[in-house]
Amino acid sequence: MRGRLKLDPATDMLGAIDVQPSFMPGGELPVPDGDAIVPVINHLLADRFLNAFATQDWHPPGHSSFASMHPGRTPYDVVSMPYGPQMLWPDHAIQGSRNAALHPGLDSARFSLILRKGLDPALDGYSAFRDNDGTSRTGLAGLLQARGVKRLFLCGLAGDVCVAWSAEDAIEAGFETYLVEDATRSIGMILPDGGNSADIARKRLEACGVVFVTSNDLTL
Ligand code: VGL
Ligand code: ZN
């Protein structure tokens, strides 16, 4: 979309997904330019949103999504898990590690809620709303509904993984869902069919009703 979108501080909420050094240049699973979103999110926190939550990818050592746990496999291979296909990743976002903390430059004092996900050793959790088996819920939808949130503005890392899965589930949970593009970066994996995961995620999200905006579109 282009132009102005007037925010309602009472019922709009910003959701910052996995803004952790693990997903930034120098981290274990770097998203190109991932650190560039920190000042943009800080601006949104300071000047645009009263309500905001953050998530942290928060894996135990030896998590089943790590390629290192699958002999003969390398990161970005896809394996079959009891709950469906699972892409394998470098070891990342280990509970309590420095890189798994929220980025130190992020104004995290403004988050009313910090939700950790991916704790189950046998199951991955991309979305802020549920684990990758599609059934185990984090409770986030009910919490946001109880607080009167109507529109969710999502941003963070990675746009083609955890932000995308969160946005799809936000729509399913009944929130009007926006993705703040300049506060988001994607990995951009080349998939087996030659497609780019960032393009595919964007098309999928637009098809299910997610509206792409930039931070400049948002006014009070
Ligand atoms: C993520 C891959 C694995 C993300 C987390 O935050 O997008 N991607 N774990
Ligand atoms: Zn992860």
C-alpha cells in the first residue's frame, strides 16, 4: 500500500519477531542487512505504538532443527519430521547465549510482552502463535484479544520464515495484519524449484490478506 495509515494507539500493536543477533550479520543464521531494522523499530516504538511485543527464538542446545543433530545433513536441507517437512538450520539462538538476547540496541523497555518460542527440543516453532506441528498454541492470540488488540503490525527477522509464519497465523486468529517492510529483512533462500523464499512468502502473505506497509505510511 501507499500513503497514510492512521494508527489507533488503543487497538494497534507492533510485534517485533526475533530481533536477535543470531539472525544478524555475524550471527549463526545471518539475515542479510538484518541489523538495519533496529533503528526503524526503535522509531516505531518511540513515536508510533503504545502497545508492542517481541519474540525470541529460544532453542535448547541440540535442538532437532539443527543440521548438526542429523548425521550427513547440512543446513538448509529439508528432512521429514513427525509433524511434517522441516528445514535444517545452523545451530542458532541457544537459550541464554548472548546472540539469543534481544539486540542490545533495541529499545526493549517498551515491550509489554516478550514471548519465547522454539523451546521444545523435538519441535520447531517459527510462528509467534503456534509450533510447527500447527496445533500447539503459544496463547498469544488470546492474550492480544483480551487486551483489545485489533490490528497487528509485524516486523523483524526473518521475513520469509518466522515473520511470515506469524503473519499467516495472525490472519487466521482474526487480526487485521500488516507487515512493516522496512523493519523486516528476509533470508532469501533459493528453493529446489528455483524460486526465492522471500518472493514466495510475500505472495503467500498477500494472498491471505496481509498488507505490506513501510514505517513512513504509519501516522498518528
Ligand atoms: C528463524 C529459522 C530458524 C527466524 C528461526 O527467526 O526466522 N528462522 N529459526
Ligand atoms: Zn530457530
